[in-house]
Amino acid sequence: VQHLSGIATMTRRYVKAIAGTGCTLLDTRKTIPGLRVLEKYATRMGGATNHRMGLWDAAMIKDNHVAVAGGVGEAVARAKAHGVERIILEVDRIEQIEPGLAAGANHLLLDNMDADMLREAVGIVAGRVPTEASGGVTLETIRAKAETGVTFISVGRLTQSAPAADIGLDFDVA
């Protein structure tokens, strides 16, 4: 209960920090083994939206996949060729956006971008697919990132780093 209450409390702080921006806070799959369902429930109670519950929800093409495939376009094309419908493409450079979209990515994870770079990326995407800021997001940086126009911001620390809430059960014998 302390662990889950800590997650919900931290999540609420992040949700409040982006209130009014139109951006949605997402959790990640970075959970304690065996506790994913409970930890994701706690983030929902804090006001976040659950991202993927598991690898089966969507393909997430990351930098290692791109390196092996030879580029973002080829990585996305290979996933599409194997019948993958929901493809989240992680990009960390502006020049990866157009090839990824042209190949059929239907969600872009904009990794470790500062607010200026996020704003530029959102402008290039121009609403064609949802955009998600991720990587190194803190309570101090989340508002500026949300104000860039990204659709989502995902924060792994919600489940990785939330301190346990101090909950006690004291009896009052009177």
C-alpha cells in the first residue's frame, strides 16, 4: 500500500505540473516484476494514462532496431511487412522523423529532446501521428516539454523512483 500510494502521489504531482497544456501523462513498462498491473493501477489513480502493458500492445522500434535494420525507414518497413499494425518509433534526431512517417510509423517517441527540439519535431509531424516526449523528464522540465504541443509525455520514474508513502496504522485506545 505504501509503495502504490507513493506511485499515485508522485504521478499526481506530474499530472498537476502539466495541467491545462492538453498533454497526457503516460506511464511506462518499467515496473517491478510481478507488480505491473498494480503499479499501473496506481499511476491511473494518480491521473496518468497507461501506456503499453506489455510488448504485445505495440511494436516499439528503438535505436538498436534502427541500427540493425540500417535506418528508421527500414526498421519500420520490416515491422509493417510482418503485419505489425501499431508501430511506435523512437527517434532522437529531427532527420529521422520523415523517413519514419513515410515508412508507416503511427506514433513517434521523441527521445531525450529538449523543449526547443520537441517544438520543432511537433511542427514537422504536424498532427499526422501522436507524439510522445520521453527520456530524462523531471518535475522541473515536464511543463516546458508539455507546452511544446506533444500529445503525450512518458515518465519511467513514476514506477521506478516513487518514494513509498508513510502510512501507519495506529490504534487509539480510549
